[in-house]
Amino acid sequence: MPGSFKSAPGVLSPGAGFVAGGDLNSLNTAPERPDTWVIGDVHGCHATLSQLLESLHKSDPACHFVFVGDLVGKGPSSLEVLKTVHSLGDRAEVILGNHDLHLLAIHAQVTTARAGDHLEECLQHTALTQPEPWQWPRWLAQKPLALVVAEPSGTPWLVVHAGLHPQWSVAEVMTRAMHLSQRIRSGDWSWYQNPNDPDGVTAAYLTRVRGLKKDLSLADQWTGALDTCPPTVTPWFQVEDRATREHATITGHWAALGLVRHQKHVSIDTGCVYGGALVALSLNSGVTRRVECLPEDRIVTD
Ligand SMILES: [Mn+2]
């Protein structure tokens, strides 16, 4: 298919041009080539996602999508989100987030659901549909933890869910992500939440990092906006001499941050499930589309 983008694992060649470091504020125009839209944390907000996809389809019927992770968890309709993204076939790629890993880990019986996960439908679906041909665990477990969106005429984008260890190069990120993926696909979960396992360290940075302490360990307690940053903590993307600072990167995960650009990094989680919005970033033009959270998707407090 035109614009089909399968190549080496973890590398996406969408056939869609983009300007690395494009202007977020520039006006959108009808694309000459199919675009690739990077979509923020969906968190089970199916109604809002459907509206965003419909809007993008309308203006660019052949576009591709990269989901920045956390398709599931918190919101009301995680199973419907998985089904919808799966139905996009090879027009969509998904990066695993911490909540996606949590769902897979519950399914693998290495952890249990927490209050507020709202993953019951997903877990029931697996039990009820065997041996149906499509089951989300097998599909989700194949998804990468890091993706390079390559385009011959531009600088590639690196997409991960949360962020990067400041000392890791792009090559090291991809190697680490690939190694962790192999363990997930083989059903080995002994690394999960294990800081003494190198793959557990990879998962911690790629899917959970926000702030870093001076020794570059995770400052897990801080999840707030930039102006609430404790004096001993630095946001991962602001660490001086970060190995990937010259590389265009996109992440989600950090709802309190909102849509933020720092040098060549763009953060696109605008907290849909908390009543914010779901955002899509165009790799062609750098413009964003946003759909405000629909009432049926708002987080249910329990
Ligand atoms: Mn997350």
C-alpha cells in the first residue's frame, strides 16, 4: 500500500515528509503527501479517540498514526481503544507505555490490578474469546518500546513513551528497547519492576521517567508541572549534555506538563483522561490537532 511503513523492527519509514523541529504554531494545510500523526496518551478514552481519528481521516484519508503509549488504563473503555487501534492495521504503530506494560503484566500474572485501572473488560475479553484469532495480549506484546520514524529528506524522530536516560545514545536506546521487547514477547517477566535487572532499568526510563536526581536516578515522587520542580530535580529532557539533545524526540506520559516543546523535544500528553484533551502532532508540518475530552471519557473516581 502507498505509504506502507514496515521496515526494520523499531524503524518506521512512513513515506511522509516532515520537518524535524517543525513549528507547532504554523497553520495546517491539506497535505501533499500522506502525513504521520503522533497521538498522545489515550488511556481508554475511546469516544475522544474516535472523534480525533475521524477528523484526521477526513482531511488526510491515507495518513498514518504513531501512538505514544498508554492506550489503556484509568479511562472507561480500554478494550474498545485496543480494538480500534488494532483495526487500523499497518497504518498505525504503538509504543508501549507503563500502563500497557502493567496490563500485560497482569495478564502474565506477575502483578495485580490496582484501584482505578479499569482494565476488567480487557482481562475478561481474553478469558471469553479464546481461541478467537485476535487477542490483545499477543498483539500488544509485539509492540516496540522505542521507534525511529525515518524519512530520507529529514532528521528522524525518536518516539518513546516517557523519556530517556541522559547518557543513552539513540543506538543504545534502540538496542535496549529491542532486548526488552524480546523478553516480553517470550513471556519472560522476571525484569518487571526489578531495578537490578538491566531490562527493568530500560523499562523504568523509557516508560516512567519525568524528573531525575543529581545521580540521574528517577525522582519518582514528582509528577507535577515544570514550575513545581523540586530544586534537587531536573526534568530528563533538560539535563545538560544529554546524549540525545541534538535528536528530535517525542514523548507522552507527563500529563501535568501538557504540550511542551524544549529544544528538539516535544511532549504531547495533554491529560485527556483527566478532562484535558487528546492531541495529535503532524510530522509533516509540526501542527497539532486536539479534541477536548468528551464527557463519557472523563476519569471515574472510585
Ligand atoms: Mn504513562
